[in-house]
Amino acid sequence: MVMRDVAIVGFAETKIVERSAQDVWELGATILETLIDGAGFEKGEIDGMILSSSLTGAGNAFWSQNTAEFLGLQLDFCQTVDIGGCSPLGALARAAMAIDAGMCTTVLLLYADTAVAENNARLRSFGGEWTVPVGLMGPPGAFGLLSRRYEYQYGLDYRALGKLAVTQRNHAILNPNACEKLRIPLTVDGYLTSRMISDPIRLLDSVMPCDGASGLLVTSRARAQGKGLSRWVVPLGYGERTNHNAAQSLVDVTETGHSAAGQRAFAAAGMAPRDIASFYPYDDFIIAIMLQLEMLGFCKRGQGCAFINDMDFTHAGSLPLNTGGGQISAGQAGLAGGGTNLVEAVRQLFGEAGSRQVKNTANALVTGIGGIPLARNWVSSAVMILAPDA
């Protein structure tokens, strides 16, 4: 899919909080207002809207229409993407397709969730029958099993995982939008001694559920030029995979769909892992970052910990990693949390990250993870490479 004719002309983000006092639509209105003010567009020019998955709106068949009504938007294209933490990237890819197809000209991408204040989810899949009754404990239990399997196959250096936790925490301290409860210093020893919640998953391996919102404004490159804008960000390549190895009855849970999605994204961009300037992986658990490094080809399988030990992931380092703190140290805004790292990548490419600004803004790689199935790895994987317009 050719995506380079699409321009990301604005980004916005609310502060991530433990529990929002605002309704999810109020957060959405804040995002919309910020995008309009910052990008130089009128509200009436927005004729498309794509929402990410939201626990707040789960089960509401009219969620996108209701949201459009509240925001006072008249739309020619309207959709909710329901691939979990992959949804923000998936929404951007679908916006590119809708604009290219002539269905709309300017799209609001809205990632908002108040999952702590109001969680309306009613999951129907295998969970109620196979995992909840035996006490799997949701995502921590699933990632505990995954971590044990990886450790059995390859060995696991927990101090290397601690290095990732500390790096992201240091970035969150520099991010005023990160949850205040998480903006405190952390050491590797502090990570290692944090409470065990699903052996070997520690408290500091996991995201903290929060509320918040973020968003992007997307239009065509021609329209951006016609508006006299001086800069924007374009997607160079995208890949998405759901139910990786679905035909196999027995799978290697340490293999994820990012291997396939990454190949597509790199091929479309004409790039390789060595060309990536900064990395924004979906991080609901620390080990997920390491697995993605392997699946995307930054290192060989089983060598993730060694690669982590050799690299400088700070915002001033050789491969800056989740420079806003990631979800683990900024807080996970429900199913809208995938937008946190995406918007941070766009902010960096716009050169507006302040004290945590990376030096090399040639490109950024962002990923998504969506869903945790039974006895497999995550359900959906998404990979996108972004760059400032040349």
C-alpha cells in the first residue's frame, strides 16, 4: 500500500491520569480543539473520523456515530477500528486508504478511553470458558507463561529487562503528560525487587491502567501543501497481521506476528532495521519490547537480552526507545494506549519533544499489539515506519 501521499499535519495528547474526572467525549473534544488550533484547519474541513478500540464504548454498535454527534462533526467517512492496541496504527493506515479512495479529505484520528472510570467491556471469546475459571489472571498470567517459555528456550536476563524499565522511567520523568504517580526515579535493583504478581512477571513489568486521550489530524499531501503548511509527517510503510500461524494447532508462543508485519513495513519503506533512527514499541509488558526487537530483526531470536545490554536506548542514544516513557511508565490509557507511543513518535519527528528530543529525526518505527489469546502469542501485530516529509 502506497501511503506517502498522506500527511500527518497535527498531533495532540491529554495528560494521562489514574482516573479521569472528565467523560471520554470531553477528552475527545479537547483533542479535537487542540488539533484544529495547531494545524490551521477549520472544524468543517474534517470530513472523516476513525476511532481506536475503547473499553468505554465496548458493546456500543453506534460508538463512532455517537462520538461524531457529540463533537458536532459532519462526516463522509466514519469507522471504529477494533484490533486492540494495534488500533491507533490501524486507524492511520485506514485513513490513508480512505483518503486515497476519495471517500474523505481530512480525517480526525481519535484515541480516547476512560477504562478506569468506566469500563463497559463484555468479552465473549475463550476467556470466560477457558482462562478466567482457572485463574489465569488476565494479561499478567498470560505474559507469565510466555516469559517462562522464553526462559526455557533461550534463557532470560532479568537485569536486561530492568534496563528497559529504567530507560522508559527516565523518559517519563521528562514527560509532563505522563501519569504523575509514575514520574519517580527507578533503578534496576528497584525493578528486580518489585512485587511478583504472576511469576516471573513483576509489578514493574506491567502497565498501570489509566485514562487519557490522544489524536492525529491526517490529510493528503496536496491539501497540506495547498494550506501552506511547512512541515508534516508521512507513513512510509505499514504491516498488520492477525492470528499469526492460525492454521497451526501447536505454535511457538515466543514468535509473534511482528515478523510478518515488520517484513511488509520494511519492504514498503525500502528500509532495514539498521536504518531505524528511533523505536516506539507497544509495551504492555517489558518482555514484549524484547520479543519485538527479535521479531523485527534488530537481533536474532534468543539474543534479545544481549542486544539490550549492548544498546543505548536513551533519548540521546543510538536507538532511542519510547522517549515519552511508553505505556509502562507514562500509564496505559485503556485500549487507546497504543496512541501514546504513536503520538510521541510524531512529536519527535516534528522536533517538539523538548528536553527529551532525539537528535536523529530521519524516521521512527512504531508498533502495536492487540489481544491475548489462549496458548498463543498476541492476536494482532502492527508495524509502521514514519518520517518527516522530504
